[in-house]
Amino acid sequence: MSHELRWAVTDGPDGTAAVVLPDDDASARRLAAQAGGLWCAREAGGCGGELVVVHGRGVPPTLRHTGHTACAFGRGSRSAGPAYDHLRYRPALLAWLGGQGHRPRLCTVPDPGGHTGLHVVVDEVGAALEVQLAPLPDTAWRQRDDGLRRQVGRVTWLHGPDADVTAATEASVRGVSLALRRHDRGLLVGVRDADGRTRWVRLAACRLTADGVEAPGVEEARAVHARRTAERRVAARRAARRATAAGSLAGQLPLWPLPSPL
Ligand SMILES: [Zn+2]
């Protein structure tokens, strides 16, 4: 299937300032004029080539490579949107970590569907952030989670809009999970509890420590989950004791005298 190219970066071939081309000609012209250049982002898997806006009659404007280099986002190739998506989370995420004095190491996580995620390691606190933007089956999530925990001490998943199912799974298993959404130029973090309630806070209200991401509501959600788990354990032990008692009681009951053989 052919996809029109509508994505670019404005800060050079290796840049990360991603933009999507507006639907109307006037806005697209304005964007191109203000940007001072549009490039096919290498960080999104593109070729780094220069792009120009192409206007057509009755169709939304698109971007075209100026050269003839082979590119993943050339004519008739896959959509650039999912591949560029992580770039829209990066600046705010890195600014947030930098503001806390961290020096994060960041790499992209490829996805079979082309919806690239992010893996961010902060060595100072021995913690990693996993920005999951593509949907991820539960088994794959558990596998990756186990692997990451063996490598880095503490892993915090930040689930994007398409990874909502994984966010629900993690919340039911651990009592809390964190969602990540873009909002204006910043990011919002959704603290989801085991009952499926989500409380949204600005990323600026959160901190990364050796315990992972501290966000308002996380501790409460964990405490509720720990209490319920403990209650369930007590209830299970009680039920097991009752079953054992009933069993031993049954053993002590006198047996009816067997009828003597005739
Ligand atoms: Zn390209």
C-alpha cells in the first residue's frame, strides 16, 4: 500500500524535531518557510535526505525527496507516522530527566509493525524507562520485562495510547502501571490502579529515582494492591486450614459397623 509522506524533522538529517505536514496548503507553506529545511529523519529510520513540500490540486500537500536515494519512506513504502512517533516523546522525556541531573542513554526499540519504542537507561540510579508505543501481547511483555529486569535493576514501563492493554495487564499484576500521553508540547503520565482508575499528572510532577518513577498516586495504588494480596493470602490459608480440619475430622468419625457377612 502506498503512503504519502507527511513526516519530517526540522533540525537536520540526524535531528529529532519531528513535524507532521498540515492538511491545508497555506499552513504547509508556513511550516516549510519557518522550518528553514525539512529532512527525512535518520532517527526514524529514514535516509537523511532533504524533503520538499509538494502541492497538488484538491489533494493535501505531501513531502517528496529531492534526490533519488533509496529510502524506507520512499514512494509506495510503509507509513512514516509510526516510525516518527517516538520522536514526539523524546524531547520532553530527555528534558525531564536532564532537569533532575540525570544523563540518560537512549536507544530505539524496533517493532514488527514499524511503531518504534524507546529504551532509556539512567545509570546514576540504575533505572530504565521503557516507552512502549506499539500494542504488545501479554506474553511478549512479560518476556521483555523479565529480560530487562535481569539487565537493569529497576524498569518502569510507560505505556503509549496503543499499548493500553499492556497497561491494564501490568496494573492488575502489580497494582499500578503508568501511561504516557502527549499533551501540547509536554507529556502527561497516567497512574492506573488495579481497579482501572487512571489519574493524570504532568510529567513535571514525577521524578525518577532508584525505585523507578515516583508519581502522585503510585504509592497509594501499590499499598492497596499489597493489602489486597495479603488479605487474599490470609483467606486462602484459612480456607486450606478449614479443608485440612474437615479432612482430619472425617478421619476420626466412627465408621458404621459393616454388616456381617451372611
Ligand atoms: Zn528518506
